[in-house]
Amino acid sequence: MKNYRIRLGVSGDLEALLLIESECFSSDVSFNSRQLKYLLAKKSILVATDHTNYAIGQITILIRHHSILNNLRIYNLAVRSPYQGQGIGKALLESAFKKYANQNTKRITLEVEEDSPAIKFYSSFGFKIESKLKGYYTKDKNGFRMVYHTT
Ligand SMILES: CC(C)(COP(=O)(O)OP(=O)(O)OC[C@H]1O[C@@H](n2cnc3c(N)ncnc32)[C@H](O)[C@@H]1OP(=O)(O)O)[C@@H](O)C(=O)NCCC(=O)NCCS
């Protein structure tokens, strides 16, 4: 789909974001309405929208400011299933890099379920598995921390 746009998420996107969450993640790991409202208020979410300005994908970024270096964390990335495989996830990731990363950003990190197909997606961007996170999602659901070094 060529006809999409990427913009900052706003409170009016809440319903669409809940739909993305329910389609892309199981209920034990997905964001709820309260979390999404908080992240929208913090301007942490970029959305990809269709031609009607309705959100069909999102990326959530958290920035940890340290005295010298910033650590950027990709908290969530999801594209609704009918729109996957059309470059929208890649565009969201690139937009987030452009908007949030600066010369003080040395590391971009994320956590992903250990059996997620998204590991390949992130690897193709240069993310590398840094560590295994035992019981990270639920008691039986492990994760990986992946890291991208900007320099
Ligand atoms: C992971 C996800 C965000 C990717 O978004 P997308 O819009 O489908 O990805 P794109 O179309 O931009 O693909 C970008 C590249 O990654 C590759 N890719 C995408 N999904 C892939 C997958 N499941 N397995 C392997 N490679 C994949 C594509 O081939 C493409 O490579 P190319 O540019 O060389 O052709 C999307 O599949 C998704 O929402 N999945 C469910 C939720 C999830 O697992 N999120 C990540 C954990 S936080």
C-alpha cells in the first residue's frame, strides 16, 4: 500500500491503536487503554495511517536520557495484518530513527518474544541479539533483548 502517511499519534487514535494491539498481540502482552493514553500523552507513539487518516500501524519509542548518552528503546511496533509486508513497518522504524535518534544516541534497544518472526525483521535492520530474557513476558514466555549500535 503506497497511500499511507506517518504522523505523531494523538488521543483520537486510541480506538485504532487498541484494534492494532488486539490483532497483533495476545492479551497477556498487549497494551491496554490506560497504557496507550499515557504513551500518547508523552508523544511516544508514531502511527501509520491509511487514506482516511485511520491508524493501521504504530511504533512506540521511549527515550532514557543520561548525562552523556541517550538510550532509545523501541517499546512496540505493529502493523495490522492486512497491511503487513508492504513496507509500513520499515517506514515506521525509519521515521522513529529520524525523529528520535540524535548524535547522543548510541544504542537502540528492544525486547521481542523468542519465537517471534519479527526477529528476522529487526535483524535485517542491523539489530543483534544481546541477551536472552528468561520469563520476560510470562513465566513460560522468554524474550530476547536486541540492540542496534548507531556508531
Ligand atoms: C514485524 C512487523 C511490524 C513488520 O512490519 P511489516 O510492515 O509487515 O514489514 P515490512 O513490510 O516493512 O518489511 C520490512 C522488511 O522486513 C521483512 N519482514 C517483514 N516481516 C517479516 C517476517 N515476519 N519475517 C521475516 N521477514 C520479515 C520484509 O521482507 C522486508 O524486507 P525487504 O525490505 O528486504 O523486503 C509486522 O509484521 C507486525 O506487526 N507483526 C506482528 C507484531 C510484532 O511481532 N511486532 C514486533 C514485536 S514488538
